[in-house]
Amino acid sequence: MKKLIIIPILISAVCLNAKTFIREYIYNASDADSKLSSRTIALEEVQRLLLQEIGVYVHSTIQNETMEISGELKELTSKQVEVMTAGVTQTKILEEQWNGEIYYIKAEIDVDEDEVLTNIDAVIQDEEKTAQLEESNTKTEEALKEIERLKGELVETKDEMERMKLKEEYTKTSNQLSAEEFVKNGHTAFISGNNENAIALYKKALELSSEDERIYYNIGLILLRQKKIDKAMEFFEKAIKTDPKFIRAYLGVAGIYLLKKDIEKAREYYNKALKIDPDNALIYFSLGKVFNLSGKYGKAIVSLLKAIELDPKLLRAYSQLSFSYYMLKKYENCIKVSEKAIEINPRFGEAYFNIGSAYKALDQIKKARGYFKRAEQLGFKPEKRD
């Protein structure tokens, strides 16, 4: 087997809080590689080197950071920071060459400390985005491991029919790796709010890997963001058809029924999801929200407490639970639940708003104003309420 040569280069150009990280990678192609597969692997490897370096750097910054960030961000490992950073930064190709045997690539990622920290903090507060980035990272690692396995078998086998079969598997796996690159770039565009670019990237991924429930689901989310509700429903249903156990697609369909004010249909889909995964905190949270919308606050509390038991850091569950107590005029409980949410994330504006609402109901206007002001400072507005 040909040896892999790695030439690491790190350049940190300091400009206020900005740094530029640069890496080179040389990939020696195997007999099964084409120019496309060689480029795909080289690009993935150079990005991994960059993100590993940035992950360590940003993690160190977090540990010494004085700016106001959530406790969850402080608790991230350098590997988790690496995964999150992939979704909030872009890789720029500086140079690439191919001579039929070797693929050379040089790339950079610009990092502004404050901006990256703010973006990562926002991502980890969104369970959806966090899960997608982690899944994408896992898929990429699995594809790279499979490529190495197939390379090894190709070297060892002498049977021509077996070699042809292995080469077909190799091409398929390298295509999956290439598709995952489009998926990751789609995530980055989606997170940054560039919806049309995200859809274009996801569709390119589908051309290489047509049976991927995540991609259908993500396109559905963007269409939902664009208020194209019926079209979004179509893609969520495609995701379910591709993988009948894909929980998030059921939640997406249920969410659309909530928008259509069809609470019973929404509850039906949440219950379908619950049968697939009875220990899923998001499902109990969603059911709690449905009960709140139905005015069944006691049932909402039962579901939301279960959600928090399963995931003690699910902030949205605390907010809905606070709302349940508020509607039952249990204002002290409302305050306690919201204070717990603030312990988890001091920048969770909705919790301050909920406390302010409780104090207002208790006729403690001065206290209420202080909490309302803090909620506003953190960017929360009542119409944003989940």
C-alpha cells in the first residue's frame, strides 16, 4: 500500500480576534482512486486537520474566556468544539494539483474568536442543529474508515472478480463521502440562514446519495422556514418513507399539523414517534407543548417533567413547563423552573421573560421590569416564544 504523506502547516495571522489557519495535505492515490475520489479524500483530510487544530484553539479560548457564554459551551470538549466549528466556518481552497498519482491540496479557515464562540453557543442551544452536525461527523468518519478497509482488501485479494466488486464498493463509499461534504456545507449554509444555497447543496448530495432521510428532512425544514408548508410536508414524508424510524421527520410533520391548528393530528404523529423511541425527551417536550395548546396544563406538566428527567438541559421544556405553571397560577413554581433554566444557560432570554411575567402576576412590578429588561437585552421578544 502506498504511504500517505502529511505536511502540516499552521499560520496564525493575528488581527484583533481573528486568526487564519492553513494546512496542506498530499494524498497518494490507490489503484481504485479516480481524480474525483482522490480530491474528495484529500479535501476531507485537510479539513479534518484544520478543524482539529481549530477545535483545540477555540476550546482553549473557551476555558479562558471572559465574555458571557452558556455553561454548556464551557463544558464542551475540544472534539465537540471541533464538530460544532465545522458548522459555523467555511473552508477556502488555496491551491490544488493532481498528476494522476498524487493529489495535493492547500486550504485555510478564517476564525474570528468572538464570532465563532457566539455561533457555537447558538448551535448548542439548538438540539436539532447539534444533532445534525454530530451525525454528519459520524457519517464522514465511518466513510473514511470504510475506504481504508476497502483499500486494505484490494491490496490483499488476487481474485479479479473480487477486486471488481471491491472497486465498486470503493466508488460507492467515496461518493458517499463526497455527498457528506455537500451535506456539511448545506448545514453551514442553513445555520447561517442562506436557505437557497443550503437547498442547492443538499440536492447535490442527493445526486450522490439519493436515499438519505436527513437530506429530505433538512430541505423540509428550510421550506418550513420559508412558509412553504405543503412542500415541507412532502419532504418530511419522503424522510419517513426512506427511514420509518427517523424520529425528527415525525416531529416535523406534527409541527406542520400544529401550524394548521390540527392538534389531534399533531398528537397522533407525536405518539407514533413515541412508539419508536419511548425515551426521547424531545417527543415528551412536544407532547407537553400540544397539551399546553389544548389547555390541558396538568397533562402538559407530566409530559414536560418527563422530558426534563430524560434531558435535564432541554431548555425549551423548562420554558413550556414554566408556562404551564403560569396558566395554573402557580407563579412560584413558574419562577423556580425558570431560575433552573437560567442556571443551565444564563443567556436564555425566555426564562427571564417568564420570571418577569410571574412577578407581574404577583403584582411585584419593579422586579418584573428588571427581568423583562434583561430578556430584551438578550434579544428575546414575546413573539419568539417557543
